[in-house]
Amino acid sequence: MRTTRDWRAYTFLLDSWAGFTKIMTPEQIYENFAPRLIKQLAANAMLPVKRAILKTLISYVYKCKYINQRQDLMNQIVKGLSRGKKFGQRLMFVELCHLVLEKFSKRFFKEHCFTPALLLINDPIPIVRIKSSGLLPRLKTQLKMPSDRPMLQQLEACSRRCLMSERDKDVLYYIQQAVMELDNGDVKLDSEPDIDDKKREEEQNKFLVKEDRFQDVKIRPSLPDISSLDLTNKRSRKSSLAS
């Protein structure tokens, strides 16, 4: 099936692989099936196939029974897409972010996707910058004050500097729209109850085995000092090479 041109059949097959969590052990999925899908995700596959692979991988992450496997699998997916050499891989990271936002808790998203999503706004490819700019307002919705104040400051600094440094008119338009929405968005307080987020966190953790279920994994995202980054550096290098 890897070399077939019938992408519809391949997509159907990949969708069925998501059901392996019901009949396979976590070790079998983690050691045998997930690595194959990650390799396929990096290959030059058609977009519907990539989306099917990504959804299946996320279902594996969601239903992992061990925290260490969940963390490692998610880290591999995020790193492979957000740092991918092909711009199509980096576009898939944007889709990954949307999937995680819909299915996982805010803490999980901040832990794995917040910083890579923020850095992607400086991608050398215009379409990637356009797609990633659409994430900016949603990044803000994942934050709470005052515990996430450093992340909010990074988000605001990054968006403002991109607004000032962007030279592509089309990209600039989308960044301007994102910044306007960002400015109008509110941030919840730590003291405010978030019933929906609490429910998502309980749902994602119910698959963990008993000894891992209540383990508090306190991994905070590594926040580079984005305010000191030269946001035009990548694009300027690309322009110099083209000339």
C-alpha cells in the first residue's frame, strides 16, 4: 500500500489502523505501528493521506496507557513536523495544532505545541507564515493569568515584531487580522473554573494505567527569548541566496 496510487484505499486503511488501540497492546502500537506512520508522515505523500496518518497518530497519543510513551510519541511528531525540511511538513504541524486544540487539554497543548507554533510564524515560506498566523489568537485562549504571564508576553512580543518586520503584503494582511483578533481576546484567570478544559483533561487521562493516571507531569515548555530574535533573519538569508 505504501506505493499505491489509490490514495482513497490507503486513507481507508490508515483510518482502520486507529482501531488497533482496541486489539493491540500499547507496546505493539508504540514499537511497531507508530514509528511506521511517523516515517510515512515525513514522506512525500498526498495531502489526504498525510491527514489520515496524522489523525491516526493522534488517536495513538490520546489512547496511550503510559505517560512516558505518550510524551515521547508526541515529541517525535511535533519535532518531525515543526522542524521538517519540507514546507509541507511544517504546514502539517499547523493542522496538528488544530487537532490537539480540539482534543487535548490546554496544559497538554502548552506543553507540546505552544512554543513550536510561535516560532513557525517566522518560517521562510509565505504560506506557512499565513497558516501559522491564524494560530496566534488560539494560542492566547490556552493561557491563564497570572501563571502563564511569561507565555503571554512571548506571544505578544512575537506577534508585534512579525507585524513590523513582514515584507510580504499578503502575509502582512493575515498577520494584521490575527493581531486584531489577538488584541480583542480575553485571558482567563487561574481562579476561573474551566469546565470544558477540565473535562478534556479527564478524558485524555482516563486511558492511562492506574499508576500513571494521577502522576503530575510538570513539564513546562521551553520559552526562548523571542523578543531578542531577528525575525527577518531566515527570510533575508533566503533572499540573499536567491539573488
